[in-house]
Amino acid sequence: MYPDIEIMKTFHKGSDLVDRLFYVECFQKKEMMGEVYIAFAKLPTAGEKFLYTYNLLKKYKKLPTECKMTNHKNNKKARKIRADANIKFQNSKFHSALFEYNKSVMTAKIDTEDYALALANRSAALYHLEEYDACIQDIHRALTHNYPIELSYKLYEREVKCLKYMGKISEAKLKFKEFSSSLSLAFISKEKKKDIEMQIERFLKETNKKETNNEQDKLNVIKLFGGPNKNIPALSKFVKMKYSESMGRCLVVSSDINPGDVLAIEKPYVGVLRRESYGFNCQNCFKRCLNGIPCLKCTLAIYCDETCRIKSYKSGHKYECLLFSTFNYWPGMDHMEHLSLNIFLKSVCELGLDKYVASVCALNADTTDPMMRGFNNIGKYLSDQFCSVYTLEGNETKRSVSDLFSRHCHAAVMVSIMILAGLQIPNHQLGTVGESLVHIICAVSSNAHGITQPSDCETHLDDRFIPVASLLMPVLSLLNHHCDPNVVRHNYNGTIVLTAIQPIFKDSQLFDNYGLLYATHPKESRLQILKNQYCFSCECSSCEDNWPLYDVLADQPPSDCKILTDVSLDLLQKSSIRLYQIIDKIKSNECDGLQYIQFLYSHLKLLHYNIRRPWGEYCDCQETIKEILYSTANKFIIEDY
């Protein structure tokens, strides 16, 4: 996962100041900016503030007046993309070719020959990447979407080879009959047909030279420690919610916790993909999908299956298709605004506008116990319900007038674009809709999480991990910040797992990190950024004691280590030697380190109880654990509760 504090920098186009000036320059030129801010600040309700901003921008022509879909399917473009991909394929750059073939699949008109050819070419790239299941799926799709019948023998030949390499010999022999039948339709000479058929016959008789991929059988199962919490099912039953006046809602453990214990498993309420991941990750569930299926209308989205495609369309993509081009190029409308928009669209599509407005009004008027905000009427706090999302903290009362006015401008643009895209918003509901969007924008700013996945060396030469998406997760958003966190988040195909990265004592609070670790960021910059972005002053122990950066810790000699107990020095030294042996093996690519993960957890525990922190070796052990969990995510499955 990439640091949350970096989300805005990572996703913005670098023109934040220019975008903000777009909304205020006309007032500045007329020397009425102060007047606008005063009038805005004096309005008593959030709804009135929105209507004031909306009407003001409308008067000064700062709102869009048309919404055109510019990302239509286009076979000519699809052919050009496919031709470029073919060059990469011929140069054995199969990952890069796959990415381009995905774009061609997304761009081509469905049920045309160009679409079928893109699928077929993608299957060839998948074959060379030894992704045989995905390859066969694309072969079947191509054959049912107007693939030229005279070329179909090539696809059947490829499927025979896939089945053979997968160890499915009997199926390969059955598929050979279809191959032979299709070969008779090819526009090639009889001699050529005979040669091809004999080659495949010989291939089927050969012993497999490639190992059958039984990776699915080796997957490790991720389970919530102790099972799920009955009222907050995304949490372990040993994690509970508490409330304090100083920190608001927080998560506390009711049992001693060891490093490696899984304390939360959460799927996001909604998310937005990074551009780098458009062709490789499902728009709906964010899973890595090498052979996804495209949106039927636009060229922006790909899905892992038909279920996700239908779910995405119903939960807002039916509007997103039409409005994205206008939204994307309008000043100030960037990644975080896109996430805010998708939260609104999903909620309205699932509830209906009238019920959505009623829910907003009820939640705004709710004066019950602050800790219980977001729980539904049967006492559960669920990640997939609007009430859990809308009650997240947006820090509106802590924001400056200029900051709030800017966010109201963004909400006004979103409302305008959605109306142009066909969403019917009656005038009497406009204030409530706008007010709710402003709160969502503020909540996203304070609560969005980012996820990454390992990159392939071809398409991202300089990055080991690439950003996938920004997500809104109501449960994990309850975690408070610490510059020395005791938990870490990892992405498992769009589901986020929270794992203990330190021993945690009973009744202690769980602390996440908002992207500003004491070991990587100086104290002054941490405090300033946290104050500006999240509206609080950090008072964690590593800030209070001004712990040094990792560069300083790494230079400390072993003699500086302060041992707090009578633990055996020999035990510490032997365990330390083994740690750095494992690190060397991982660095030299001898292994991914997963087989050593339990030792690393035990070594971390040994250090935690016996040496004074901060200490460089402790950092090295933590970071090695995190690195292993990042890079081996494809070796895990999550237990379904």
C-alpha cells in the first residue's frame, strides 16, 4: 500500500493551485473575494452554503453546461493499439503486450471482428506468460465473438497446448478433435494442414516438460484472529470500538496480541482505480484480472467477470460512462473528487435519491451516543452500508473558510455534471444533495486509503509496487495515527487485511500510520503535514521523544543497544544473525521469505520485550515482514465468514 498522506500528491495532476484559481480568479479581479468568503461563512447551514456557492458559480459561468461522452468504442483505435501490441509481442515483451491488448479489448466495439482479434491476441500473450486458465477463457470468448472461422484452428491449437501443460491430457485429446475439424476450414494448403496436425499429435505424445501449476493447492488461508466481531464483522472478536473526547472513535484490543495476528479484514465501500491499473484491475472489486471483460459502452473500465460488470453498472457506472470525460478535464476534478463522486453515485443508485436524502437528513440530525453513529438499526457497523460511510469524520469545523469554499465549488461542479448526465435532482433536494457531497469530499480527504500491488518488470521498470486504487473503508477509517504504528495494512486482490506488526497488550489502542513514519520523515514535517491534511497535532511517543530517522539508527554500533532484561545475549545474537541471513536471501532473490515469516514474528517479539527502542534492527525486522506480506499476496486466500 502506498502512504495515505501521499494520495493527494500521487493522484493530482500537479495543477492544484491553477485549479483553485479557476474558481476564485473572477472574484479576486473584482476585489470581492473577501466579501464572498464573509457571505459564505455567515450562512448558518451547510445546505445554504452549498446553494450560495452553486448559484454563485453558475452566475459567473464556472459550471459545466454540457456533458459529452468522448470515450466511445472505436475499432480503428483498437486496431492501432493492437498493432503496437503485436510489435511488443514479437519482441517477447509479453507483459507489455498484454497491457496493450487489454486496451484494445476495452476500445473495440463488442461483437466485431476487431474485438475477437484483440481477445485472441491477448490469449497468445497469456499463453507465453503461462497463464493457461486465463488464456483458455479468452480463446472461448474470441470464438463466440466473430473470430474469423478460417483462423480458428490457431486458437484450438493453443487451447490443446494449454490443457496439456495443465496436465489435463484427456481434455487436450478431446480438444484435438475440434482442432482437426477447424483446421479443415483454414485457407492453407493440404500439405501445410498435414504438417500442423502431425506437430500437434507429436506434442500430445511428448512428456510434459513444464511443471503443472498447482499453486491454488498451496495457498495460505488468512483468518481473523479468534473469528469475527459479532457487531463489526470486519474486525476480530478481540477488537472493539471505544470513544474518547480527545481522539474520537478508536479501536482497542480485548486480548494480548502477537505480531502476525490478523485483526481486520475489510472490503471497501467504494474505490477508484489509478490510471496505471485501468487495464489490469477490475473496476468493481479491484482484483488483478489479466483477461478482464470491458464495459459495454465506454473504454474506461474492465471487469473480472460479468457479475462485477453488472454490479458496477448498477451502482453508478451507468452515469460514470457519460460524465467521466467532462469530469476528468474540469478544473479541480481529480482522483479524490472522483472517489467522492463514486461514493455518492453508489449510494444514490442503491438507495434511490429520496431515501438517500432522507438518510442524510436523519444522520445529520442524529444526536445519539457519538460512538454508535454509523451503526444500523440492528446494532451492526457494516462496511457496505451508507450510514457507516457518511458518519466518518470530515473535520469541517476545523477547516479554513477558503478550504471549505473550495470543496463547495467541487461539489457544485459534481452536481452540475450529474444533472447533465441525466440524474434527476429536484430543486428542493439540491441543498441536501450538495451538503452531503461536501461532507463526503471532506471525509474522503481524511479517510481514504491507498492500495498497491507488485509490478511487473516490463511495464513499470522503476517501481517494485504500483498504486492500484484509492478506497473508502468505514472500519479501517476508525484507526488513529501513530508515527510508530502497531498494525499494517496489505492488499489481497482488493480486500484489505490488517495485521499486527508489534506485540500489543490487552486494552491498548490499535494505531495505523497515515504515511508518515518516524523512521522516514523528520518530526517537524510529520507534524506540519498531519495538521494540514488531517487537522490534528500528533502526540505519539515517537514524536514526544523525537525518535531519530532510520538513517541515524542504521549507523548505530551494536554496543549502543540497550538491553532491558536478563535475556541471554547468545540468544539475541543468534536470532539477529539469522534475521540478516534471511534479509540477504530475499535481497539476492533466493526466496521470497514467506517460509521464514513465523521466525520473523518471533524475532520481532524477542526484540520488543528485551531491547530499548528505537533500534535499527527492530525496523529491519518489521520492514522485512511487511515486504514479504506485500510481495507474496498472491499466495494467500481469505477465509469467507
